[in-house]
Amino acid sequence: MFCKHTLLLAVIAGSLFTAEIYAAVEWNVSLWGKRRAFTENVEKLAELVEKKTNGEFRLKISYGGLSKSRENLDGISIGAFEMAQFCSFYHTEKNPTITVTELPFSRNVSLARIADIYAEVYKHPVVVKDLARWNATLIMPTPLPQYNIVSKSDPLQGLSGFKGLRVRGPGGIMGVLGKLGAVKTGVPFSEVRQAMDSGVIDAASFAPHAHLATKSYKVGKWATTNLNLGSANCPVVVNSDALEALQPAHREALLGSVDEATAYYVDNYINDTTGKYEKELKASGLTLVTFTPEQTEELNELAESVRADWVEKYSKDFDAKALFDFTAGLFAK
């Protein structure tokens, strides 16, 4: 009888020990800046995961405390933290495949559709192989509306006004504007307002949330309304080994919450951020620059050459044509 009781106690103790291990699962998540519309998908994901697992699995979010924004993918690769957000144009050489989504497809698609497109691209075998080099798995998009420019220079009188304009912006947009003579000028996100104030850059190309965060419109003189040359791809990524090591229930809670977190993000962005940005532009008295159909057509012609340049540039590294055709097909639907 004593032996049976001893065995029972051992089983119970072992079960409690196992439960204690599971209860201690906590992932470190590396973001930057501060909580804003751009990070609401991650914040919502953390909320859902903790709720679904009764607190047994938690995402501990850090804003800048774990890594610099441009080093998040490196941190993921060595397991310094389990989850992070990064923007592909921060280091195109590290993630060339997903820069395909930043090409100027010259289509004004909905934010929800952009989320769907990015999610499909993340699952493409060429992209999966590319990110595997960093022991990384892309799990959730951070869809962004079409980027538009705020500038402190004299308002544009035509497309020729881009010549010599120093612009902070992602690759696809700058590929087009570069053909018009604009100069791509890189500065950290946190320094954009200061860089505009001091004259290091003349303009910034952002989605609404980033213009709000940097308050670029406070020093700007004009803003575009319909550039429609794309936006940045800033995915949420996890360390592949950490994902594989999760117990099934926790992995299901994480991956099964992605769609809901993304939908929450999209709704929040559309209903809050975009409207707030438009109000700030109006209140600040900026000149709104809306391109004519003729100017838009010229921009689209330049965009076509930028897309062709991308395929040619990366064809030696991976099947760029297949990935481009796949992505273009998604944008065309």
C-alpha cells in the first residue's frame, strides 16, 4: 500500500512539475518606438494568447529594450528573443524575397486585402527558404496603406519637382521617385522629425500612423494624397526553433489568433488612424498635392520599369520571376 501511495504521490508531483514548466512559458517580443497603430496587431496577439492559455503562455512585449529596430532579424536568428517585428526595407540584403511586396504595383487596394496578400506571400516556398536562413518564420503581416509624402520644400508644381528632393522612404517608392531625380536618404525612424527640422531630409514617405508618430506635418508645407506607389512590408516573425518547441496547445493559441489580431489591427487603423491623420493635415494647413491622371500614368510607367529591375536584380539569387508573377497576380485580383 505504501508503495502505491508513494507512486501516486510521485505521479502527482511530476504532473505538477510539468504544469509549472508549462505555466512559465514566456516569449520576449522585440518592437521599437512606443505602442501605436503599427503595433496593435502584436498587442492584440499577446492579449489573445494569454487569454486562450489561461496565462500559461505569455508574450512579453518590449519597445526598444531588446534590440535596435534594424537588428531584430539578427536577434531572431540567434534566439536572443522569440518574436519581433521588422521592416524589409531596413535591410533588403537580409530578406530580398519579401521586398517583392514593396514594389509599386500602382493599385489602391484595401488594407484588409493587403493583409491577405502579404500572408499568402509569406507562405511562398521561395520566401520560406529565404527566411529560413535566419531561423525565422513569418507569422503575421502588419498591413500598411499606400504611402504618401509630407515635405517641407516648396509645393510641387509637377513631377519635375522631385528632382533633388531628399526623401526618406522604402525601396519601391524610391525606385520610382529616384527615376525622377529624388534622392533616397536614410535616417532612423526616431530621427525623422529632427532630420526634417535640420534639413538633412526634405521629405518623408510614410503611412498615416508614422506621419502621426513623427508629426512630420508640423514642419511640412505640402503632402501628397494619391501617390499609390506601394507601402512597406513590416512582418511579425518568430524564431523557428522556439515555435517548434511550443507544446501543441500553445502553438495553436498563437497561430490560431493571428487572423483575429490582424482583423483587429485593420479595423483600428481604418477607423482611428487614417481619419486622425487627415484631420491633422487639414488643421496644419498643408497644401494637398493630388496627381492628375496624366501624372499618374507617367508614374505608372516608371513603376513598370522598377518592377522589371527588381526581377532582373534578384534572378541570380532565387526564382524572382516566379515570385513576382505570384505577387502581381495577388494584387491584380
